[in-house]
Amino acid sequence: MKTFTLFTQRRNRLLKSESERGASLVEMLVAIAISVLVFSVLSSALVQFVLTTRWGNNQLQATNAIQVASLWLGRDALEAATFTAGTGSEYGTLSWADASQQYRYSYDNVNGALVREHYDSGILQSTRTVARHIQDQGDVIFSTTGQLLSVSITATSGEEIESANLNFALRTR
């Protein structure tokens, strides 16, 4: 009985090794080709996702810069009675009718930003960056026609450029 059991065990081992020979070269090449296809599809989808996300972020930053500038300029223009054009990096100053409050807008060339300074009775109260992503001082243009303040602003983030022409009515005296 022992001999029969030993013989059966050896025969099972031989049969097992013949059935578990492994994969052929053709099977390995097919598996590698399928893997390459799957990885190329996944990598192209990942690259597209990254590019779309970068574009979306740039678009959002440029749009946000203009929206925030619009809010601050609109707020200040509603309170101001006059706009006095500035020189150099200063765009100009919005002043209340009694000149107690002034809002000076200028270009910060170090940070590429539109900056607002609030003066109360000639004393600086606060400085705030109103819009980032302003590449050049010429990207913001202030002009007035009577009591209408017009501001043209362009923000650039990466390859995305957003522009807006804003009009604000100054307070009548």
C-alpha cells in the first residue's frame, strides 16, 4: 500500500508539472501589448485632466481679479464725488465731496497688482491689493467723462486673459 501511495504521489507531481508549464512567448507579448494600451489610455486621460485643471485655474484667477476690482471700484465710485488723475504708477484718486475720504489707486509693479489706498483726512488708513495678475501698468486705464468713471482692466494668468470695461457713476455733489 505504501508503494502504491508513493507511486500515486510521484505521478501527480509529474502531471502537475506538465500542466503548469507557464506562458508561451506569444501569450507574454499579448499581455504586454494590452498593458501598454491600457497605460497609454490612462496616461493621456491624466495629462488631459491636468491641462484642463491648469486652464480652469488660470481662467478663474483672471476672472476673479476683475470681479474683485469691479466690486472695490464700484463701492468707492458710489461714495466719491470726483476723480483726479494721477501720475507715474498712480492711476488717480477718488475723493468725497468734502475731501475727507480719498481712495487712491496705483499699480504695484513688484507684485503686478492694482492697489487701493484709503486716506481719511489725509492720513493713510489702509492699503489693499484689489486685483492681482495685472501684468503691466497699461493693463488698467482710468478715464472720466463728467460724472462717469470708466475703467478698462485686463488680467492675465498663465495663458488666459480676461478684460472688462467698467463704468461707474460718481456721486453728484
